[in-house]
Amino acid sequence: MPTDATPPPQSPDPVSRRNFRKTSAVAVAATGVGGCATTGATRAGPGILHADNKYERIRVGVIGCGGRGTDAAIDCVRSSPGVEIVALGDLFRDHLDESRKKLTEPEDEKLADVPEKVHLTDDRCFVGFDAYQQVLALGEVDMVILATPPGFRPLHLRAAVEAGKHIFMEKPVAVDPIGVRSVIASADAAARKGLAIVSGTQRRHEPGYLATMQRIHDGAIGDIVGGQCYWNQGELWVKERQPDWSDMEWQVRNWLYFTWLSGDHIVEQHVHNLDVINWAIGSPPVKAVGLGGRQVRTDPKFGNIYDHFAVEYEYANGVRVLSLCRQIPGTSDRVSERLVGTHGVADPSGWITGRRPFKFETKGEAVNPYVQEHTDLIASIRRGKPLNEGRRIAESTLTGIMGRISAYTGREIQWPWVRRASQLDLTPPKYEFCDLPVEPVAMPGETKLV
């Protein structure tokens, strides 16, 4: 256990703004994805964007069949021609059955086109802690959607890469530093094997963000000197414990409220905004100082997470960004990012003021970024130039984790320590329906660094 999380300052895998621009330009040119190039799959015609015929038909297995996993499956089959859902896996039978019904017998008329792209049989639908292994063992599965609670993501990602599958994985991708390191190792292994990894950070595939961020990187607001990001909202769903549920079942069904499963809402939800800030600046922060607490959601049904955080992130060039996130009923909403530069101010979602003003305007039919991220993924596979977003979403996830650790402990946290030295591992002793005591709510000044 470290005695201090603030070792002498050192470079946190630095990327200068100039080098970041060069790297971004090379990446966009190599993949054909980014900016207006995100519509490339449509321009080239249906089912033609592939180096050979291997991926004219892409068969997808879904691991994690809750609401997000099911919706991701729908977005995936609608994103590109020749994409089919052929396997499902979930810990719970009711989740799998509900998902299968929505995919094959949707009540919503807007989903009438989905069933023809779903080819499920009983022998390709799996339930239990090993369901992910059974989906990955299917030779007919080319790609998987990983949409279980984030605490399972490092394990499932590693297995998917080892099985040679292309991957769409929901954010965040870990809940602790050990998990982040595992994800980065898996992302590197995927790159060596020529496997695609795209994460559920849809802002990275949204035309307004892409156009505005390109201008920011081209100097439209000058040098970035500060910023703010927010995810403030009211209450979310909660699952009341049932008498026949074990500790493990209750916690997984109610996963939002347990740090080992969600990472807390600064990681699970606010990662979107933190990812945008890292994107704009071109690197993760060098340190974080945060505070937070559990003021309203104090009932045991809300597990052991906080309901509000405030974190100051500092980046290598001295830029400081204020991060605020909150989930408290009866409060006002704010979900946004703001960047301040020497020559202007930007909302990365679509506008810039100052010397070089800009406002993004949609031309034609609006792009659905939840679908577009799958379009870009499929197109990259078929081009033979697979996208790999694994490392960057891992670093954005770790940005949220370091803010959480600072708030939980009351300590300043530096990137080199959390990236390489922290031994915090929230993995439960075993994956089975068993007794699993809830860890106490973190208390600044008492909760120790690990």
C-alpha cells in the first residue's frame, strides 16, 4: 500500500497538442472515420466496404442483455447491411428472455425491421456466469457486444480478444486501476491480432462533436487554458431486493449502486464528459483533487456509492478543468462540456465563440450517434483497417476512477500512481450466487489508498 499518491511529478504518457493533432490526422486518414468521413459507409454502397468477402455477413453475439445491451444490438443491425444477431448471453434468464422477445417480437412498430436481422435458436442463448464463454465459443460469431455491468468488462474483453472476436463494448470499461491495466493489455493484444474495438462513447462519432473538435485542434480557440464538464441530473432506477435473492444477485441486478460493479456514477456516467475533455486536450490529466458524498441516497438500497462529486483535474500544460456530477432527485439538469481558450470559448458539441466563431448545423437527416458508432465499427472491419478505441476509453475510464479515489480518500491523486502503482482491485472473491457483504461507504480521511 503506498504511503502517498503524489510522487514527484512526471510525464503521464504525454501527448503534446501539436503531436496530438498529427496523430489524429494520421488516424483519420488511416481509418477513413472521423469528421464528415463517418458517412463513408453510406457513400460506398451497401455491403461493399471490405477487403475480402469474409465480412460481407457479420454475425454478432450479445453478452449482457439488459436495456443497454438490447438497444446496442438494435443499433448494430440497423447500422450496416449484412449484420445479424445470432447469439445471446446473460447472467439472468429473465433478462435474456425479455431481450429475445424485443428483438424477435417487438411491440414497438418502429422496430418492425429488426426481427428479419435476428437469427436466434435456443442452443445459441446462454444463461449464467459462464454465458459469455459459451457465446465466445461459437465459431459462427464474428463480433460481440459487451454490455454487462462494467465490473465484468475487463474479464469479458480479455476473453473476447483471446477468442478472436471483433468487439463493441459499452463504457466505462473498468472500475479500478487493475481493471484498466487489463483493458489496455487487451486492447494492445487486439491490435496485434487485427481485431476491432469500439466503445460506447458516441460523442466520438457524432458529427457536431467531430466538426467542432477538429476546429479546436486546428486552433480555433487558441491554446486551451481551462474548462468545465458536467453530468448533473435527478434520480435513476433502483431495484428493491427480493427475499429469494442472494447478496450477489441483488447487487448485480442493482448494479448502478455498487462501486465494484459500476465504478460509481463519476465513472459509469460522467466518463462521457471526461472523455470529451481528454479528447480536446489530447491526453489524460496529471492529477486530481476531488470531494463528494452521499447526502440524499442514504438508504441501503442505494448500495455504497456517492450521489455527488466535484473534482478539479489538472493537465500537463497547467490547464485545470472543473468536473461536477450529481444524481439527486429534485435538482436541475446539466450535461455538457465547455472549453476556454486564449482566443475563444467552445462547447464541443457544436459551437465556438471568439475570433473564429462556428456553429454546427445539420444538413439533411440527422445522424444518430448510437447507430453511427456501429456503422464506423463495421466499416472499419470490412475495410481491413479495424478501429481500436480500447486504450483511449481505458484512459478516460481511469480519469473518472482517479477522481473517485480522490473524493473517497480526501487525497490528491497523480496519474503515474493510479496508472501504474495502485493495486486497487474490486473484483469479488468468486462469481457465484453467494453471500457478498456490501463494502462500507467511503469516508474521506479514513478510506485508505490501495
